[in-house]
Amino acid sequence: MTERKINRGSEIRTKGKSMGRERSGCATDPSDRPSPRAALTASGRPDASSAPSGSGEPIGSQSPRPAGPAPKHSTPGCASAHGGGSRRSNLRPALFMTGRIALMLAGIAVMALGIDVVVKADLGNSPISATPNVLALGFPAVSFGTFMLGWQCFLVLVQVALLRREFRLVDLWQIPISVFFGLCIDWFMALLGAAAPTTYLASWLWLVVGMAVLAAGIVMTVVSGTVMNCGEAVVQAVVRKTGARFGTVKVGFDLACAALACLCAFLFVGHLAGVREGTFVCAAFTGVIVNGYMALYGKLREAARTRRGASPEAAADRSESLAAAAEGIESLAGAE
């Protein structure tokens, strides 16, 4: 009678555990299920293993037979929960890469807007687009966009000559990006329409605003760590070979573009056209503004990491990485 009460209590506790697990949506542990022996004993019918044997041992005193490993069971709810977490973890890298590409395209568009504002200032074109503009003036049958695309392809060849075996095939994406760059230039020029400064002082104000916008677009393309615009990619290639600062090389590259534009103007137009005092101001100070933006971005990101509770060592490492990006030692895409 006492043994029956004990077994009955064990069965009630086991059933309670099973019901709790079923309500929580997870599988019932096979070890918590009532054994056939307990169920038969509770019903008042002894099982075969509890019957007297030839050894003379009393009922219930025989050792239980070892059971094999129980199969694992899982409910559909638990399986779907694990599958959802796996899908979310696989989706994060894709979303991160999509964000980087969007940042790069936005940077290209911002650069195009800055170039158009500089052109509207009427103090000379920006150095990166001065040569195609002069060539378009010398050969009216060919559009400015065609010369811009040819200029960008020439810059890709310069990268191949500088990097040689280090040049990656993925960088050929600079060519379709150049097409997008030209389309953005035409679109923003149409958007600005007839807007233009009316005084010489207003022209300088437009020029300063255009330089600031152009530098912001350059920083966006560098921070995105994806394929860069051809002009900035040439600067990056020189930096990788020389170890010089990104902004310093940018200034030298802009001055070289301005000098080439002057040469093309005298050769194909017959006089100085498309290059004025604003062209050299852009060449001298755009890189300086880029360095200032990168330093500000580094401070803001380090402050954000500190607010999240990042360790000082991790914040210092990220600060060094941002300094390297500011100097253009290596783009994030190249590091991967």
C-alpha cells in the first residue's frame, strides 16, 4: 500500500512537469516521462519485471535494466525559433554590406553635387573634372559626359600601372560607378537650373560651399570601404605605395589635374579656359577639408563607442584605424 502511494505521487509530479513543458512550447524530456513500470504499478497490475524470480528477491528490489539513449525531440515552435535566429545572423552581413554600398553611392552623388556647385560659382572647375571640361570645350562634337568617362577609364589604367599585381579585379567596378557619377553630375546640374551667384563675393561663397560638399562626398566614399571613385582610388594607390598622408596626396593630385587642364586648354582651345583662381583654391584646400572631416568623424565614433561601454583598449584600436583611414594607408575593402 505504501509503495503504491509513493509511485502514485511520482506519477503526478512527472505529469506536472510534462504539462509545464508542453505549455512553454518546448519538447518534453524523455527522462521526465512516467515509466511503464510506474504506470502499471499505479494501476494495480504488477509488470513482468516486478514479478518474483528464481533469485528469491522481493518484488521491486530487482535492479532496473539499462536503457539506451533516448532520442531527442523538439517541437515545431522551438525549431522555428532556432531557425529564425540563424536566419537573422546570416542576414546581418548582407544588411551591413548593403549599407556600405548605399553609403558609397550617396558619397558619389554628394561629390557630383559639390562639383556642380563649384562650376556654378564660375571661378573655374574643380580639378578632378577640369580636364574633361576643357576637352569638351576644345572638341564640341564630343559631350562632356563622354570625356568624363574616358578620363575615369584613364585613371583606372593609372591604378593598374601603379599597383600592378596588387590591383584587384573588383576595382573594375569603378567604371560603372563612373557612369553613375556622370549621370549624377547631369542630374544635379539640371536641378540647380539657372541658380547662380550674381556678384564676385557670392561666387566665392558658392565655391566654399561646393568645396565643403565635395570633401564630404570624398569622406563618405572612403569610410564606406567599398569601391572608390576613380580619382580617389588613384590617390589611394599612391598612398599605398608611398605611405604619405591621404590629404597631402589629394592636394598633389588636384594640382596635377589643374596643370593638365591648363595644358589641354592651350593646346586644344588656344587660350586658358575652364581653369581660374577657384580651380587652384579647390586643389589646395579640398584635401585639408577632407582631413578635418576625417578627424571629426573619428572623434564622434570614438565617443559613440565609449557611450556604449566599449573598453578603452578597443576604443584606442578603433581610433588608430580611423587615423589610418584618414591618411589613406589602406581602404577598408582592401583590408578585407
